[in-house]
Amino acid sequence: MTTPEESEKLGVFTVGVGAVATTLMAGVELIRQHQRTPIGSFTQLGWLATADGRRMRVNEALPLAALPT
């Protein structure tokens, strides 16, 4: 079995194909194609405070999957 790091792919299961799921899919595609910025995405734009007082982006501090380009 390959891990996301090995395959460079990540699947996301969305329940149903309603307004929320299709909006999520469309938004991810627009961000991937650099047509939109990830406004409001805590994992892409948020900040965390470390124990020593430094500030780091959430996606730099945690091992989260990045949006592929």
C-alpha cells in the first residue's frame, strides 16, 4: 500500500453530491489552477502560536496534505 507522500495523491470522500460537496470540489480546482486564493481556509492561511512564542502557518506546523499545483 502506498502512502499519500509516495503517490502524491490524496482522495477526499464527500457524502452526497449536493451544493456543499460540489462547491468544495469547484473551489479546490480553482485554487489548484491559481484562479482563486484559499480565502477563509484555516489550514492554508491560519497561524498557530508555538510554545516559545513564535508564530507559524498551520500548514507549516502540521503534516497536512497540500493542494497540488
